[in-house]
Amino acid sequence: MIERYTRPEMGAIWSEARKFEIWREIEVLAVEGWAMLGLVPREDAVKIRENAKVDLRRIAELEAETRHDVVAFTRQLSETLGPERRWVHYGLTSADVVDTAWAVRIKEANELLFRDLVALHDALAELALRHRDTPMIGRTHGVHAEPTTFGLKMAYFREEIRRHLERFRGVADRIHVGKLSGAVGTYASVPPEVEAYVLGRLGLGRAPVALQTLSRERHAEYVAFLALVAATAEKIAVELRHLARTEVGEVEEGFAPGQKGSSAMPHKKNPIGLENVTGLARLVRGYLLPALEDVALWHERDISHSSVERVAIPDATTALDFLLHRLTAILRRLVVRPERMAENLRRTGGLYLSGRVLNALVAAGWSREAAYDRVQAHALAAWEGGPSFVERIRSDAAIAEALGPDGLRAALDEAAYFRHVPAIFRRIGLWRPADRGGAPAEQAVEGERPEGAERAVKGADGGMDGMGAWGAALERSDLLARGKAKDVYGTNDPAVLWLEYRDDLTAFDGTKKGVRPGKGRLVAAISGYFLSYLNRHGVRTHFLGQPAPRVHLVRRLVMLPLEVVVRFVVAGSLIKRLGLPEGTPLGRPIVEFYYKRDDLGDPLLTEAHIEALGLLAPETLDALRREAIRIGELLRAHAAEAGLLLVDAKFEFGRDDGGALVLGDEISPETCRFWDRETKDILDKDRFRRDLGDVLDGYRAVAERFGLAALADGDGGGA
């Protein structure tokens, strides 16, 4: 991709330097895998790890001679080594290195693209909430139809991006795989144990079956996904471009000081960013056909796909990264003109009310045909000028007689078009905006009440903390349960519980205990922030709000008897069970289920155990697994933006009154392992478990990464 449309992070992934760096790592890991089996001297593996160096200039010289890039690379690498060089590329074929390296770089690119999609999702959600009640005319075939709101239009786009985020997980599972199985995939020259070691260290999955190459249907599906995301981005851009036309004038791209719109016409302010998004989306989609044609290779392998991939995958990911970033920036500074929307809405003199009048007449006893013809006659006459449609309807004696004064007033009531918009927002998880700064308290969208909470919540200090929109005060009642670090109270609303976070610290099933003043306040702040974040991203959680520093108001759920743990990196008990070093990336998330039985020590259960105990139906277990991975990926991407590595996370789920799965409990360093992404410093409860220093230092570091510094500095007092 040309430099103009390449962002630095993505460009670095697809650089020649990064490619050969990954090739080197695969070669070194393969030697280490052989050494682990005792088939290569360990000292040789150490020497190769320490001394093998990549020289891009020398590789180019050797490739000009050998006309084979992998041979040129392995020979150059060997030139930097002593006698141990004989183990370089031992038992491997070129595709073992090349295909696995493709997977590593695609995975790195996907981390950026996932963040891009989350940012776009957030920008659309913000616009949707801000303009939920901003009326405008809806258009079908480019012609005025019925009123809608600008926020609903943005919510529609936001839902499409949310579905892409869901698709991303499945696509990533199938493309984040490698292979080291030899010339035709039979492991004749390299054992499966070496492959398992290399892929495990690289954080990749293993292809169950491969020939000399991985199946290119994986890559075609991946490019198809990129093309689909690009199509949605273009869809958003085209809509906004139409709304920005002079004749419409309802939105406008932000125009920077000093910016010029035309070299010849000084008055121009053109939607060039949106046009750029449209053009780049076409480019991304253009790579899909070559990717599909790469699927059919000869026998165990040919290289007709190679030249295509060298261009298509880097360019498609780079262009998509650029256009998503640009579209998000445009949305964040989009100029929305509600007054122009209102003006356009009134332009046809109420013609959009024709459907309501039609239905009212049918309900009053007219035949549909007679009602349609009567209303259409007035509408067509209004199109030509003279009295407006509303005036014509009001002056029609037959219609007035059929509907009566109240019926006519109801038929011409514009508010009816917006009556169900709040319910749509609730349905897609946008029924209350999160407080992005400071305390993570949430409040209902103005004029609404959250489901299951009919009254406002009054904190222990009598304050409302931004929750006054809920109505009358909700008060704490009897203590229902006392957990290891939280107390659960009822309230005077049977659908709402009051969780109060304490300063207690426990580990190892309660055998190690402590108290740290301020811990409860800090954990409540962090958990409230994360649960708010998940609410914004369409995850159903029990969190309703935080009326006081240590208090969460939550939906009452019927909790499931399992804890669900999602692991991305080897840590904790997994070290002993898998025999892998702490910090080893996992090829794909591992999902584990633990039985919530303190008397049994919360044992790890297999699916067979769960079935034998009759704890959950198989379809519920599948739903839990999918939802846990989705939540884990959302949190992992958000943590990465803050410079943190989410190692693993524990989730608890319950069912609401409607039987829907809802995330309960908390999300904090008490239930998740967070490490500094660069230094790998531990910032979670392992500091307490392993006596690694003040646990609150780690918790405060996490809080500060997400803009909760003021809360992190609190003294821990108050409820």
C-alpha cells in the first residue's frame, strides 16, 4: 500500500524487516522444539537464539542468486552462526515458515483492526445516544418517507459494526493458525511435538490437517470479512455524503482552520474524507476475487497464490485500517444540524403523515382501497402545490366525520413516530449512556427508566450521584448474603439488589486473608467502569449504577452454578497443568468451567462432568462459552488500548426474569489478571496471593490507565 494510506503501526507489521524477524523467530523456536525432545543439543539451540541475526541487504543478494526467498533467508541466517547452523530449517519446508509467519502477521494486524472497529462502534454509539431524539425525515428511494431520528440511523450502523465484532472472533479462530508438518503435511520430517511447541509460543492454533500449505479457503474467508467490513464503512460514508449535499445540508464534515475545499472555488467545503472512505472500501473489496481464486491450488501445493497474497492481504488490511480510523475521526467531529433536519422534515407540509391517516381510516371502518385512494388524492394534490397535505386532510368532511376530532388529532400526531425509539435503544443495549469521565455511574436516558428499576437510587450519604432521573428514592434493606469481599442487600424494589464492596482480601479459597483500607472503593470504581463499558458494547450485565463510592445497584438474577474463566496467556494454575512457562501466549482463548462449591474448592469441570451433574444444558454451555469469549475479547482490546495485557478473566452469569443470560458479579483486578503490556508487571490480586507488594499499587495503576485517577486516590472512606 502506498505511504499515503498507511498508518505507521500497520505499516510496520507488513514491512520486510518484520517479516524476516518473524521468520527468524519460527526457525529459532523450531530448533528449541527439537532440543526439548532431546534431538538437538540444547547448547546449540541457545547459540542460535543468541547469535542468529537478520541482514536484509544480504538476503536480497542471496535471493538474486538462488531465486528462492526462504533459501536466501536460511543461508543468510546460517552465515551468522557457527557449526550449530546445521539445525537451521531442520525438518522444515518453506511453507512451514511462510504460512505460519502469515498467521502471526495477520494476528498482529487483527489486533489493530479490532481496536479500529471498537473505536468506530463507540463513535456511532455516542452519536446515537446524543441524537436519539433528534427528528429528521427518513428517505426511501431518495424520496421523503416517514420521520425517524438521526440517533436511530446511527444506532442502526452501530449494530452492524457490533455484528462485525462478533464475526471477527470466528474468522480470527480460523485464520490465526499455523503449521509445521513438512513437505506434504505428514510430519515425516518434523514431529507434531515441534509444531505444538512453536505454535504455542507464537500464540497460534494448529490446523488439524494441512498439506504443504494451509488451505487458502481460510484466507479467502478472511479477505471476505475485510471486504464486508469495508462495505459497511462505505455504507455509512455514502449515507453521510447524501446528507451533506447542499440541497439537504443535515450534516457536514468538520472543516479545520486553514483547510481548503477547492483550488478554483473558495466557497467549497467538500466531504472529501467520506469520499476517501468510499474509494478505499472499493479497493478492499477488490481483493476478494483474487483471494477466492487462490483457493484452488494444484495437489499438495503450488505457488500461484503467493504473488496475490503478498499484495492482497497487506494492502487490504492496511487500507481497511486507514479507512476505519478516518471514518471514526470524521464521526467524532461530525457537524450535525438539527435545525436543518427540522426544516427538511416540514418541507412537504406533513405528507409523511399519509400512512397514519390511511391506517386511522381503515381502523374507523373504511375499506383499505377506499382509504388509500382518498389519502393518495390529497397527497398528490399537495405535491403540486396549494394547501398542504395536513390542511387538505383537515378540510375533508368525510375524513373528519369518520375520525372525529380526537381521531383526527391522533392521526396527525407526529410524536407517534418516535414513541418506540427508546425501546429500540434499550433492546440494543443503548438504553442508558455511560459516564465516560470520572465516576462510572450510569443514568437513564433522559425521560426513561431502566428496566427493573422504577425509582432513583439514593446513596448511603443521601446523594444521587447522577442517578436522579430514575424517580423516587430506592433504599437499602435487609442483608441477604455476605460474600468474601461484598455484602448483598435487598432494596425496596424487588428487582434491584444493593452490592456493597468491603476492604477484605482473600485468596486460596479463603485460607489467606487480609484487609486493605480503600480496596472496596477502588474495586467498585474499576468494576463499575468495566461493566459500563460492556453495557455500551451490547453486553447484557446486571450493573445499573453506582450511587455511592462502594455501592453498585444491580439487577436481581438467578445465578448459574458455574464460574467461566477465559484464558489468553498461561498463568496461575495453568502453569502447572500444562507445563508451560508463565506468560506463554495461547493460540486461541481457552474457556474453563469451575463448579461454584466452596466446600469442594470450586473444582474444574469438564463438559462431561457438567452433563453428569445436570448443571446446564449443552446449548446453555455453548452460549456461555461464546459470550465469555466475546466479553473477554472486548476487555482484552480495551485493555490493550490502555497499555495493559489481559491475561485471563473470571465471569459469573445469571438469568433475568425473561430467561436471558446476563453477566453478573464484577470485572476488576480481583477477577482478572492484568499485566503491564511492556514490562509484564503484575497489577492484579496475584500481588496479594504471591506477596509481590502492595496490592492497591497494582489496582491503582489499572484505575489510572482508564482515567479513574481521582477515584484511585480516594481515602476509602464513606459508603
